[in-house]
Amino acid sequence: MRLTDEQVRIIRGTARRFLGDKVRICLFGSRSKDDCKGGDIDLFFETDQVVANRADVICRIYAALVLALGDRKIDVVVKDANTPPARIFEVAARTGVFL
């Protein structure tokens, strides 16, 4: 996994702030692989709660992470209790690293 301890701490704190203490966080894509270089930060957040406005939460998480981590490419995917199944969720959970 190619994130610093500080970056992981920031991501966890941000996720908990917007999605609660029981949120599951997964880093997937090239940053989850030690042998790759570069790449954006692909993050999958999953909660058993119902999120009233998922788009709003995604935007808030993204903005908070950019402010804390700097202006870099970050992809945010959120799955709540009402989100229908999608291949991206399966791929992220299967291939990623849980933080």
C-alpha cells in the first residue's frame, strides 16, 4: 500500500466524520499495490447506515480530503444500506486494502 501513516489517519478521520465510526474504508487501484508507481487515490467507503444524500456526502468527503492531503486526484466511492449492487463495489472490496 502506497499511503503514509498520516494519509491513512486523515482518510480514516474524514470517513468517520461523515459516515460514522463503523464505516469500512478500502484503498483500491494502483495505490493499493506496492509495485506500482504514481496513480490517484481510489477510496471505497461502505456503511450499513442509510445516507440521505450520497452525492452530497461524496462531495464533502472529497473536499475534506483535498484540503487535508493537498490538490491531488482522489476518487471517492460510497456505498450505503440503500445503494444497489454495482461491479465497482465488488472490485474495490476484492482487490483493495482495508484501512
